[in-house]
Amino acid sequence: MKPRILIILGSTGSIGRSTLDVVAAHPDRFEVRALAAFSNVDRLVEQYHQFNPKYLCLVDESRSAELAERLKDEPVEILSGENDLIDMAALRGPDMVVNAVVGAAGLKASLRAVEDGKDLALANKESLVAGGPLFPPIVEKTGARILPIDSEHSAIWQVLHCGKKEEIRRLLLTASGGPFRDYPAEKFAEITVEQALDHPTWNMGNKITIDSATLANKGLEVIEAVQLFDVPADKVTVVVHPQSIVHSMVEFVDSSVVAQLSQPDMRLPITYALFWPDRVESAHGRIDWSQMADLTFEDPDFERFPALRLAIEAARAGGTMPAVFNAANEAAVAAFLDHDIRFTEISETIRRVIEASTSIGQPSLDDILEADREARRLAKQTMETIAL
Ligand code: NAD
Ligand code: MG
């Protein structure tokens, strides 16, 4: 069997490293042709020596000379800057792009990959959230496929083999509820960065960990599901399931509910996407049923987690509103991580930015990029008025 040739964007992050773990476990099935990261030279050098890609890209141009110097005797081409990362997504040869970049910074590379007809194994949900309306016409033209890595969407994708699209009553998107599921409302304003970074079931990058604590992540995932599975926002229901064993479910019109289960381990959905349409022997996430505790389910609390409600409203509004939600959230999360705003001010910032924005229907890429820029500007302005 010919190895699948991969480009991995965001290789130094949590998903990027898990992807390389999966690749390392199946050396005859994959060739890593290109790796890209933001600024982590040490880890990229280490990954180079393990996987010997022909291309490396560092987005932070101030550090690319250091990368080139450290690999000067190696047969590798060093690229740098945002444009090189985007071009990397359309390299001749590879079959698949794994996009594990964080944030809307991954959008143009996702578009480039599908424009080029490559399969896109997508962890970077923000590119679908912000740029969702741009993908269907391109995918239809080039035949590219978007293969979700996000565990909930991987679950739904697997479950949808059980029925036809018109047989879906609703998608049941599970959420762990994050570290503050039971936390009293009056203590939310005092939540520290350290508390918010301590997620009960998943070990992830900082941005998505904060998103999981505010439930903005689940909101982004509602929008991601609307785009991936072409269903209206009203057909996506969020169900809080603290154990993170049921990764999502589909309720069909006959009231049958089909679910996908495993221990929380991102290597399982990554393996499914990388090998799709096949399943391979693997023990990631295997359940020991004798140890299985209770599986519980409850409704989300939209009062304590307003970011989830705002995202669902943005999903209903469509057009550029999801891009506005996403950009405001990215700006607010960065400010929270810098200790510039309180935990509760993340959703408050998003709320004010959305209130001050109007949605453009059927947006072009320029409309989306402009909405993203304007939302970040409004978020900054808002945070200056509410900051600590
Ligand atoms: P991370 O912060 O650990 O890694 C992010 C990667 O992107 C790093 O390699 C970094 O160098 C790179 N990067 C950062 N900014 C960049 C930029 N401006 N341009 C190019 N590259 C840049 O994040 P993560 O947890 O691996 O998450 C990556 C994506 O996967 C996010 O969209 C996240 O929502 C999604 N996701 C993550 C998990 C998880 O378990 N970590 C689960 C589901 C989905
Ligand atoms: Mg997820």
C-alpha cells in the first residue's frame, strides 16, 4: 500500500504532537512531507530529526533564521511567514493536510488545501466557524473532503453511517461542562487563569482549554457542526456529559439515538481521520467496561455560560456573525490569559461586540476577514472600558 503523504500545520501543539504519535505508530502507512509551527524552534528541530520532512515552516519570521542555522547541513527547505504556511497547504505531492493550527489564523490554509483538492483533516475548528460559507462551493468543485478531528464531530461522522441525512432529527453534541460545571455563579468573576487552565478530562492547548471553561468551545462546535453536516443550528442540541465518554450522538427521526464512545483520547479521532475510510487496530481510548462509572447527562446552564448562548445565536444569524463571535472570543481569551480581563468579561466582551456588529449574508473571504478585523478592534475597545 502506498503511504499517505502528509502536511501537518501546527505540528508543535497538542493535536499536532498527537498526530505525529499516530504517524510514528504506523511508519509504513505515512510519509511526513512538511511541518509548520508558529515559533517553537526546539520542538520543530526535534520533529525534523524524527520524521525527516522535506519542508519546515515557522510563521514567526524573527525565529526562522535560528531554525535554518540549526538545520543548515540537512536536506530540508525552510519556509517562513504566514504566506509560506498557506502555500505549504498546496504543495505538490501530499494527499492530506492536517490543520492543527489554533484560531482563525488557520482559515486561509484550510481554504488553500481544499482549493487544491486535498483532503483536509481538520482540528482547526475556527477556520470552519469563521469561514464556513466559503467551503461548500470549493469542495463541490474540487472534490476535496473535510475530515473532522474534533472528537464530537468525529463521533457524529462515524454515527451518520447509520442513517441518511434526511433521517436526522437532531445532533446531540456532548460537552464535559468544563472545570466550572458546578461552580457557583457569584464566584465566576474571581476565577483565575490557573483555575481555568485546569480541565477535568482533556489536556489541550491554552486557548481551547479556556474555551472549554467558558463553554465557548461548545458554541464553536455547534457552528462547526452546522457547517460540516449542513444542518440548521436548531437541529444541534448541547448535552452536558461530565465523563467525556460519549463523544456525541445522533437522534434519528424514529427516535433511535446512536452514540460513539471511548475514553477521552484525541489519538482515536485523529487515527479515524488519517486512515479514513478504513479502521485500524489501535488501543487509544479503549474502554474497560468493568471500571466504567455512571454516565450522566444534563442540560447546559446558559446563565452561567453566556458564551454558549451567544454562539448559538451567531450560528442562527449565519453570514459573518460566526466570524465576529470567533474573533471577539479569540481577542478576549488572549486578554484573559494575559490577566487583563476577568473570566466573566470574556463573554461580556463577545456580547458587546456582537451587539455592535451586523451580519453580512453570503460573505466573500474579504467580508469575513474584514468582519474578523473589525470584531477584534471592537473587542479591544470594549476591553479597555471594562478592564480591571
Ligand atoms: P496548541 O496551542 O497546543 O497548538 C497550536 C499549534 O498552532 C502550535 O503548533 C502553534 O505553533 C501553531 N500556531 C499558533 N498560532 C499560529 C499562527 N498564527 N499561525 C500558524 N500556526 C500557529 O493548540 P491545540 O490544543 O493543539 O489546538 C489546535 C486546534 O485544534 C484548535 O483549533 C483547537 O480548537 C482544536 N482542537 C484541539 C483539541 C485538543 O485536544 N487539543 C481537541 C479538539 C480540537
Ligand atoms: Mg471537541
